[in-house]
Amino acid sequence: MTEHQNGLLNEESEPNMANSQNTQTTMLATADGVVLIRFEKNLLQIGFFGAHERRGPVSSSRRIEQWVNREGKKIRVSAEFRSSKTLGLPSTADRDKYMAFMKLAMDQKKRIGVVQNPIRFSGYSLLNTLSQCDSGENYEALNQWGMRMADTTITSEQIIYSSSSKRYMNKTVHVFRSFTRLGTSALDNTARTDMFEVELEDWLLENLNESFVVPEDFKAYQKLVRPTAKGIFVYLYVWFYASKGREVEKDYAELCNLLNVRRYEHLSKIKETMGLSLADLVNIGYLESWDIRPMSSKDGYKLVLAPGRAMQEVLLMTERRLGAGAGAGRGLKAGEGERKIAAPPIEPDTKQPALLMERLQMQVQYEEWCFREAESWIEQNFSAREHEARLKRISSQLRKNEAMATLMDRMTPKQRKAELGRHLRKEVAKEMGLPDLEEWGRGQSQSQLF
């Protein structure tokens, strides 16, 4: 299967996290519980993990082609994935385990300063990170995942970038050089412990230690259920950083190719399938809104996505980190000469991070102002009975979405009440007809003159 990608990733402004302050840490924990894991750029941007589910016939090969601009020339690059028919190609479930594995690997980097082979971990620790029970079935799924990661090859034609050699590779590589299951037990075969050992290929090890990575919010990712929602989630940081926190548009057909999911021709069917995944991303705060519209330049549809509050906070978080690194005199390897896929860093436009951070801060301040105005209006105009009735109606509406219903069931009563209150304030703010961001920003600028 050949898949043509034209400008889907569009990450001209995405930062390289390599030289930010405290580069030895590759997992970031924040005060509000967000946990950022660094995802190696090549694996993300070549679509190594498909968003398909492991049902029906097993696919053992897949090819992706992209047209990119390098040094003023338009060239075609490609990646071909091959695996055995028994194991198949990596899917959403494999990405889940890989992200949990990277959390454990980055814990190693925090302790000793580098990621190094071999990486040993217990099956229990990885399953615990995935919030899965330590059943025999789950242990076997771990074993199958590791075998699949070691078995799958990537044939790169100028698409995989090596941060150590500063070149794109023309070669066939693996992700895991080896994967070993090590079991121990008592003489009577009780008290069994399953350990695993992974050796990463040199190119991947080097890129991780050079921080050739993209930050991903692992906790938010774990809230998602649909494979397509998870597949889109991992690209949102790249897209919204490139857009400076503004709305983005993505070609629906090209996105389906990248995710390895079926493409539909009719708008109603697109909304019925991918639309549900986009709604899930709204529910966890990573999208504020979404729409599917006809393309003006060619046949087909495009996705129009606006960043949600949680996405804006992650962008701000990483910008503060990059700014701190620059202030410490480390500089940034932020710009990348060709941005369809991960590319070698070049000297950045130092104004860009500051402008992005300024806009994101204004967006957050504006939303906080809207929420305060709505909260004040609710207190003055809603009786206790009316307030409770609105919350119940919102709860009923949200629970029509299966993923949101599951998420709410996992919340404590206090968390659930806070979430419903947030949705109520958002509703009321729209009903009040408050000024939009640009108008509010102009008002703020005028007030500072006096």
C-alpha cells in the first residue's frame, strides 16, 4: 500500500527539546499532574504505529511516501514497514505499550543521565503503568508486543534522520535490536516473576539521548479509548506548535493514510467515524472544537481543529522550559530545515517562541476572564434548583458519548462536579455574548494606557 503525504505534518516551528534546561530529564511531571513523555520524532512522523485495530487479516507490509522540500528542492522520501504475517505491523495497542515502556526508559535517564542498553523491566511495572492487571493474557500480550517491535523493519529512503550524523538514512533498520523474556520462579514453579530485556537500535538510542523528540501527555493519552483518537492525539502538539496555538487545517485523506485507517467519501460517514474520535479529544480538553469542511483547492474534505485548554497548557509548559534553557545560555536547536518529517536542527528565530508564548498566555487569560464572568452571572441569576437542573442536563448530554461516560464514571464525585461546572460556565459564557479574543485583547491594551 502506497500512501502519499503532502504537508500533513507541517511543523516549521516545532521545537527541538535537545538543549533546553535540564536536558537529562526526559519525562516532565508538573504540578497539576500532567506527565510529559518524549516520543522519538522519526517514529511519530513516519506513522510507524498505525491507528488500526488488530482485527481481520493481518497486514505485514505498508509503505508511506512524502514529498518534502530540502535546500530549495522538492524530493520524494519514503518509509516501508515489513513484519512477519504471524505478528503483523505495530498498531494502537503497540503504541500504548511503547509509550509506557518509554516512561520506564526515561526513568532510567533521570537516574543515570542517559538511556543505555539493555533496558530491563518487570512485566508488572509496565502493566501497572498501563493501568492493566497482571493476568497471564496481558503478560502474553507484552511478549507479543516486544517480538513485533523487534521483528518489524523500516526501510528508509531519506526519511529517518540521525541526530548524531546529522543526515537522513538510506538503509533498513529495526526499532528493537532484541527483545528477551526472562522468567524466574521457585523450584515448585510458584512465585513466578516475568522480566523483560530490550536492546534499542543505535539510531534510536542516539536520538533519544540527543533529545530528538516530541513531548506527549501520557496521562491525557490514557484517557482515550478509540484507536483513531489516540492516533490523532500524538500529532496535536506538532500541529499546534507550528500554528502558534491557532486553528489548524488537515487533509482528511492524507490523515487517514498516515494513521492507516479506512477513508470514507461521504461527510456523514466521516462524522460517524472520525468525528467520534475528534469528540473524544474535545472531552479531554485537547481540542476546543472541530469541523469537517470541503476542500477548496481539490476534491475531498479537511479537518478544522482548534486547540483546547489542556493543549494550550502543554504548549505553554514546554515554551517555559525552552525559555529557561535559553536563559541559561544553552540556546535552542529549534528550527528544522525541512519539516515534513524530523529534520536536522538549525539556528532558530528567537522571536518565535516568545510570540507563541505571548499569544498562548493571552488565550489562557481570556478564557479565565470568560469563566469568571460566567461564574459571577451564575451566582447572581441561578437559584440552587436551577443550578442543579442545568448540571443534570449537561451530565445527560455528556453521557451520550460513550468515552465521556466512561471517563466521568472514573471520576470522584468532587471531580465530576468540577467538570460539570466547567461545562456550565462555558455554556453560560457563550449565552452572555462576551467579546471574542481579539476584541478583548484590544480592550486590555487600551486599559494599560491609563
